[in-house]
Amino acid sequence: MVTTQEHDASVYERVQESGEFQELKRRFRSWTFPMTVAFLVWYLLYVVLSGWARDFMAIKVLGNINVGLILGLLQFVSTFLIAWAYSRHAEKKLDPLADKLRHEVEEQSK
């Protein structure tokens, strides 16, 4: 006799091995990994400039606003832009496929 847990496990294993699930993982990784690397490089550049290019970071741009302050504020802006861009990417590329897979799992679990 197959228990409910065993049945659920086999359903999830089949979905995980499916081409659609693999495509969903590929789409997720193809966006998030490069964007994560880009953001980390951008962040580390800011940290390195703050530590070793103090004269550059201290250049006054407008009044008391210097390059360091502008780059620091751009860290926040870039974070929000990345979150917004990921939201759009997920809505267009990930959510439709994830919804389809979820419906398949729900049907097989009944």
C-alpha cells in the first residue's frame, strides 16, 4: 500500500525531473546569477574606492555633496532597480511556468 507521503514524494520527484522544471531553474539562474555577480562587483567597487581612493571619493560635486555620497546613494537606487527588474522578469518568464507546474502537482496529488 502506498502512503500519502510516498505518493506526494513521487509526484514531486517526477516534477523535479521534468523538462519544464529544469527550464524554470535555468530561467531563474540565468537572470539571478549574473545580476548577483554584477551587484556584488558594484558593491565591492564602492567599498574599495571608499577605502583606497579617498581623494576621489572626496571630490565635491555640488556644495557639500561629494562622489562618495553619490555612489553610496546609487547603491540604494541600484538595489531597488534590481528588485523591480527581477519582479518584471519573474512575472513574465518564471511565474507562468511555475503556475503550470503547480497546477500539475495539484492535479497529481489528488
